[in-house]
Amino acid sequence: MRLGEFDLETAAREARGNWRKFDSFAWHDRPEDCEEWAIVYTHNRDSDLLDQSNADAIDKALAPFADGDNPDVRAEHHGHWACGWIDGYAIRVCRNGQITEAFRAYHALAARLADYPVLNEEDFSRREYEATLENLRNEGFDSDYFAPPEEWAGEVFSWLWDHKQSAVENRDGNGGYATKEEIAEALDALGYRILWVVSYVDTGEVREEYREEWEAQERCEALRAAGFFPTYSQCLPERKPTEV
């Protein structure tokens, strides 16, 4: 069982000196009263967004207990053969025979996690959103066909969330991964596709838009065969005004 599934007193008994049960572990800078301490880990090099978010919440909750000359919390950073490194805390479980406030604070968080896996919904959602935007930027788009503004990733996210939510849902714990085709669909719908414009004079000036350059070229050839003098040019999408 995890510590959060025990009541406070049982959790304290289980946690005290738990580091002695770790395989191939050496705690070189352990405190003098090391038997009163527990080591808990929160995240590692390969942790997903949820673990990172929860680790940040735990860090904020334990920070007040890490101050002073003889604190009840110490940050720990250990090497690990499988994941490179692993971070967490050494927490003094008892001082003078009494459970410390530091361990009480950690146990309260652990109990919350035993019931529900997210400590801070707002922070976790922000991390999912930011990671998905970064994934969108990394996937990118074909600049031969689209010319969106700098902030295109946010607009694409919003469009996909409204029209194809599965493309930006958190799939593997590290944000959503839209395909280049899904990004193109969104950019097209948002009006950021580069068009090819054929212009010529009939009874008046005529302007025709085409999505592909070859379509514009073929139209020009047809118009020339019919006695017209067309031209065609690339038309970049208009930038939407930025709200202030």
C-alpha cells in the first residue's frame, strides 16, 4: 500500500527509516537521526506532465519545512540506473517522539493522491496546454501552402479543440499530438491558406482564386486560348488584427 492509503500513525510507522529497504541504495549525507527520516520520491527524468505537476504542488507544500538550521525536510536528488535521476525529499517523520508537521503535510497530500491523481487541476491543465502547443510547433506545417501568424499554434489548438478534440487530447501524459494533416485542416479552416489569384479583363476586371498553383496555371492557359490576357499571382492570407 502507498503511504496515503494508511492513517497518519500507521503511515508514520511505515515511513520511518524506509530508505533502509531500498535496493542498492546508499544515503551518504544522511542526518544523525536518520532512523527518524523517510525518503519519498516525486518525479524523475522521464516523468509525465501529471507527475511534474504533482511534484510542483508537493514542493510548494513542503517548502516551509525546509528552512532553518535544522529543518524537517531536505530536497534529494539521486542517480538511477533506469531513468537517469530521481528527485524527492527526505522528511523527518518524528521529532522527540512526535509526528512532525512536515510529515503531516506530506501525508495529507499523499492521502489526496490516493483518492484522486491530480493535486492542482489548474496547473496540470496549463502544462497539458503548453505541451500540446509545443508539440504543434514541432510538427509544424507546409509553408508552401500556409502562412499563419506567429501565434498560430494557439489558434490551431482552439480550432481543433472545438472541431476535432481527439487531435489535441493528452495521449501519453505529455500533451496532445496533432498530425500535420490535422494542423493543415485547422489552418485551412482558419483562413491561413496561401491562394493563387488569376486576374484578367472581360466586361470588367475578373479575379479568381485557386488553392493550387497548377490550377491557376491551367486556368491561365485556357483563358489565353480563348483570347484573354490573364496573369496569376500568389495571395497571402490577411493577418487578423491583434486584440489589445
